[in-house]
Amino acid sequence: MFQLPINGSAMSLGAGRSVEKMAPDRVVVINDFSSMGGGATTVALDSMRLLNARKVSVTLLAGDNGRCDLPPDIEIVALGGNHILTGNRLNAAIRGLHNHGAEQLVASWIAKRDTPGTVYHLHGWSKILSPSIFRALRPVAPRLVISAHDFFLACPNGGYFNFQAGTPCSLRPLGIRCLASSCDRRHYSHKVWRFLRQLWTHALCDLGEIGAILVVHEGMIPHFEFAGIPRRKLVPVRNAAAPWHATRIRAECNRTFVFVGRLDQDKGVDLLAEAGRRAEVPLRMIGDGALASSIASEFPEIELVGWKSDAEVANFLRDARVLVMPSRCRETFGIVAVRALKSGLPVLVSKHAMIAEEVVGGDFGVSCDPHDIDALAAALKQLSIDDARIEEMSCCAHANSDKLAPSPQAWVEQLLFIYTRVLHQGRPFGRWQDAPHKREARTPSRH
């Protein structure tokens, strides 16, 4: 497998060509949301800002109202749609399977504005846009790049996880046993709906025809291959992660445990809330979601601050001792954890997260099973009293965690490299042999 260059310099494409000379005419970013609300949206917005700074023309096709804080020269075309969990349930179920308005929005833009040098980059589609957009994108499939922030391209519930049993799932997606498994976080009828949506997605999109699928961690690749997605289309590109603080957070002097992200069941915030109460440690949750109101009423001792800007999050972490990422399912990356580590903030991470082994192996933090609330509470309690251990992990994380993810500038170089190869080469990704190997951080391992 080829190695992406991430040293931030102009990259050779052979025969004296470079990314600078062969950049796309325009990058069209497609995402459910245009404002802060989760990791995928944050990544999509960050990519647009970085591309814009590199003088690449950018358009955002958004499923929501399109209100966001982006540079004024970025074109925004908004559907004005709502999350599929809002409104009449029957209508929401139909929209979730096929949002005709979303299909028309994307198809109309392509019909009027597409050029041979335009690249399309799809981030999130399962909350508003629906599989319908894949039909609209068929004419430009070879120039389509998809970021797989989760497993929804392969697994009906998006997590390769049995939420009812609380265990990872090893069933082949879309098989008979998969259909029979009541694995959804809500109920079995919802699983059947997700199963139908997955079948419809595959009917509308031939993943072997698109330009590339970017996976945010190398550990995702076997799961996609298991679902039948061609290996040649899978490219590991870890998301950019800049530290919240350039100088080390003196975590050993602090007492507050912090969660940053969506307050939803899959993120395990309810498990963290109960464990925090048992351990009698101060908890702060930065974010919002479906569980916000129930946590506020059942756990009044927890400090809930809602979604905050990047600068505000940085400020809220000044007195943090540990960042906790208690995800119930296979967390594909965990950008907030990496940003915390780069700031010198140790992490207590779910053993289901794909970076858990690297966090523990690097002595940047500890991991545990969040489903075992007693064990999670014990880990919180131990970390709350062991100042020497916290200082050791903090110093180690601040000094050595850069290898977990590229810098923003290195990351945008990776994206431009991929866009250019999709536009001008069309060769299978596994055969890319002319990418330079100089690097500022560890590149994905070979498979």
C-alpha cells in the first residue's frame, strides 16, 4: 500500500508535476450539517477552511440551513432540511431512505456547474441527505471521494457493534444473520429500516466505481473488506488534529474530568455520568445531544456547558485533569482525544476505540470497558488521586503524541494529493508508488 506524504511540501506526481500545478478546479464538499454538531462536520468544515487558504475554490452542499462560520468566498448551497429524527415518524422514515429534495439539489449543481476538474467529497449523508444523493453522484463517481467517519458504508447500524448486547459484532453485513440480529441501539424495527437503507445505498452506489474511500484509521480497513468493499479504494487518512494548547496543560494540578462531543448513547455519556457519580469526581461535559436533558435532570452535579467554539473549548480544558472518551461502540478515531493528548491532557479511552492500543502503548492514558461501570468508576477514582501518574502521562502525551495524527497543513496536503490522483491518474490506490516518503509523523502501517 502506498504511503501518503505528510511533510507539508509540494508533492511529486511524476514527470515533474506537482499538486500545486494540478490542483482541482473546485472541491464540492457534501455534508448533512453546516454547523458544529459532531466530528464529521468539524472535519468537513476544517477541510474547507484549509482548502480555501490554499486558494482552492470550494462549494458546500449542505443538508441543513447552511448557516455556518466559513470564509465569505466559499459558496454555500443549502437544502434547508431537518434531521430524520424530527417531525412525523413515517415521513422521517421515508426521507431517511430517499430524500428527493437532496437528490435534486446535488443533481442540479452537477448539471449546471460540473467540470472535468471538479472533485466531490462526501462526508455525512445519513442524518438528512439520505442514500438518494448517491444516485445524483453517479455521473461523477470516478471523481467522488468519500470520508468514512463511521461504518455506515458497510454496517446497517454504523458501528459493527451489537448495542443490545454491548459487544462488537462479527456478523457479515447484510447477510441473513445480520438481518436477524437485534443489534440496533433503539429497537429491532429500526434495525430492519437501517437494513433496508443499506440495501438501497448499495443499489444506488457502486463503491468499486468511485474515486476513493478515506478511512480515518487503518483498523477500519478489514471491516470494510469483510463487507465486500474493494481494498484498492480504501485509503487510510487520519484526520488532522491541532492541540488545544501549545504549552502542556498541567493536568496533575487539576481535578475536573472532561468529555467533549455529542451527548448521545453511542458516545457512552450516560455510562460516564453514572461512573462519575460513583467515583465522586467532578465532571464537565462540553457538547449537546439527545441525552443532554436527561443527564441535566438525573445528574445535576455534572457541569453541562453545551457546544462551544474551539477557543472556548480550549479555555474549558485549562483546569482539566483527564479527557474521557467512553464510547460504547467501535470509535473509529476520536479526534478530541488526540487534540487533548497533544495538549498534554491524559485520556481515559474506551477499549472499543481504535486508538486505545496506541494511547495505552504510548503511555498517554488508560483504557477500560465503559459497559463495566464499576471498572470505569474505579479508573476515574484512581486517576483522581494519583498525581504522579497523571503528570507522567501528561508529559509523555505532550512530547510524543504527534505521531497519532497529522498537523492541519500536512493533512490538507494529503487531501490535495488524493484529489489530484483521482482527477489525473485513475490508477488503483494500492499501486501508487511515486508518492514521496519523507514525513513529519507516522504514516499508516502497511497491510
